[in-house]
Amino acid sequence: MAFYLITGGAGFIGSHIVEELVRRRERVRVLDNFSTGRRENLAPFLEHVELVEGDLRDLSTVRRVAEGVDYILHQAALPSVPRSIADPLTSNDSNVTGTLHLLIAARDAGVKRVVYASSSSVYGDNPTLPKREDMSPAPKSPYAVSKLAGEYYCRVFAQAYGLETVCLRYFNVFGPRQDPASQYAAVIPKFITALLRDEPPTIYGDGHQSRDFTYVSNVVRANLLAATAPDVSGRVFNVACGERYTVLDLVAVLTEILGTHITPVHTAPRPGDVRHSLADITAAREALGYRVEVNFHEGLRRTVAWYREHILVY
């Protein structure tokens, strides 16, 4: 039985990782400040989890939760491009300073490996597709800058201190438990909840922008592979499906699944958003053994089914 610390474990992705680790009967500790995480996300398996309410910006707390653990899966962040543009200082404090605190604590506690949740946003609007890990980053938002800074800190701690680190660049993760209510919510939960309420979804721009949408169980699998794969310390991997769909494609698939015929409304594009995104996942497949287990269409079906049952929660 290995001992895992999941930062942001009450959040969308973090809670799915916790659920899988509990299913595998691993020992799990969660650190979350509940700024965006929800206690309800952990409720079904909370009796099997050690929950610590605390903030990554408090180094003493981070040192305490890092003690004795084997692996840290670092999911905690303020994960929004628009939010980072509105408040870049808080984004930096949480995402950069918090990550640095975690790496210091992991180094001093003798943690075997830290897996860091990064983002495809670090690539920016480089027109070359698909995005490969060896491409030069070109972040367009404070959020993307903060994620790239975290990657660099991970690399430095691997090189300078011998702390094993692996960075995973997530591409537009979606699935159950993703909060649609925030003004900074992601597109898929916002669209699903709007359509379930017979309201038109709002598209920023013309809708021809494209994304490599990635169902959350694929990301969970990538994290667990990255924690224990040999000879990958200091590396960065894309985590995605390797397919892209436009926002208009997304609306079409959702309306087909839901059996609705609601026309979306369009508004001005958002600053900081990239135009197109598509991942090359060859490196993760070869080095981690990563495979896409749930594709875009099946992921949407599962996600819609979940929101049908939980729409009143939001």
C-alpha cells in the first residue's frame, strides 16, 4: 500500500484521483482549502481519506501534510484563464508560490515523486498542430505563465535536489463533478447545464475554435502512471485524446445526446483564449504506457448522464 497526498483533492480532477486510489485501497491524504473544491465531491469515500483543510500558501501546513507520504499528485490551483486575467496576483500566489512550497516540503520530507498538473495553455497560440512537448512555450495569460513557472520549478528541483518530478500538460479536461456555476466555469459543464434548463449556451467568438477535449478518467490514469513509471523524472507529457473538435461540434454532439434543438448565442471572444489546441500524445504513450480509455463522445455521454442526476445541486 502506497501513501498518496492529493493537493486539491476535493476539486474536480482531484476527487476523481482520490476515488480511484480509494478503489485501489491505497492510503490517501487530501489537502484542500475549499476555495473551489467541494466537500460533496469526497462524501462517498471520505471515511477512507485523511482530509486536511489548509492552503498551499502556508508552508508550515504543506510541510505537515507532506510528511510520510510516498507520492504527491499536485492538482491544487486556481485553474482559470479569465480569473487569472482579472486577478493575476492571486493566481501567482496560489499556482506559483503554492507549488514552490510543495516542492520544498516534498524535498525535505523525502517524497519519492511529485506529479504536477500543468496545462496545455503553456503552448499559447502557436499555429503548429499537434502540440508537442518540445515546442517552445508561448503563454498568453497569467494562468498559463503560472503553470509554466511550476513546470520550471519542478525541473529545477529534479536537477538541483534530486527530487523526482513529472509534469502533465492537461488538455481541456471534462467530466462529472466539474462545477458549472462559477463565472469562470469550463465550457462543457456550462453548455450541459444550460441545455438541461432549455437555455441557449453562450459561445465566445464564432465557435470555430477547437480543443482536444479529454475525459477525466484518462487524466486520472495518466497521474497514476506518472507516479510510478521508471526513468521519467524531470520530463513533461501531454495528457489528451489526440483529437480536436470545434465548439460548434461540441454543441452539435450535446444537442444530439440530449435530444434538444436549441441554437447557441454568440458573444465577443475572451482575452487570453487560444484559437486551436490539439495534442501529440506519443511521448506519454511510449514512456508512461498511457492510453485513451474513454473518447470524446463516450465521455460526453457519461458526463451528460451525471448532470441529469445532479443538476439541482448547481
